Amino acid sequence: MFLFIGILFIVFYEYQKPIMNSGEAMISAVDCLNNPPNQLGIFADNIEIETIPNENIYTYLSQQDGFYNKLMNKQKWEINLKYGDKAPTVVINAYSGKCINVYGPVN
């Protein structure tokens, strides 16, 4: 009985895990562009969030792909940043801020 309640509690927590707000997501996106993970294969950029006007930042919260992710309501942030002649879209995990992908014109 206690095992069932414990599993039910863990599943409920995973389904309702708190999501970072859009401000935290923007900071994580800029950090991802300034210090990109090696597996993305992009070069680091030197961006300061204060230099990008608010009208050039777009955030979109969506569900992650995959059966388990949909079952457990896993979310991701997609942040589009327009600065200079670049307009990359950064995809991050909505819970941890971990950089998942970067696409769009980053050169």
C-alpha cells in the first residue's frame, strides 16, 4: 500500500513539476548562446540580454515530443532572439533550463 502511494506521489510530482518563468528562460537562452554545449556544434556568441530590445524577444512554451514526455506533460521553452543580423531560436528544458537545441540564422 505504501509503495503504491509513493509511486502515485512521484508520478503526480513529475506531472506538476514547476516550470521556470519566461524571464528565467530568456536568461538561460542567452547563456546557451554565450556558452553553447559542444554537441550543438555552434560557436559561442557574446550577448548581453540588456542590449536586446523586448520587441525582439519571443518566447513560446510547448510540449516536448515523445510518448513519455506527453504522458508526463513535459514542457520546453522556445526563445527567439533577434539581435544584429542574427535571429536564433533556442530550445531549452522548461524545468532545468538545459539547452536542448539552437536553430535558425546564428551566423
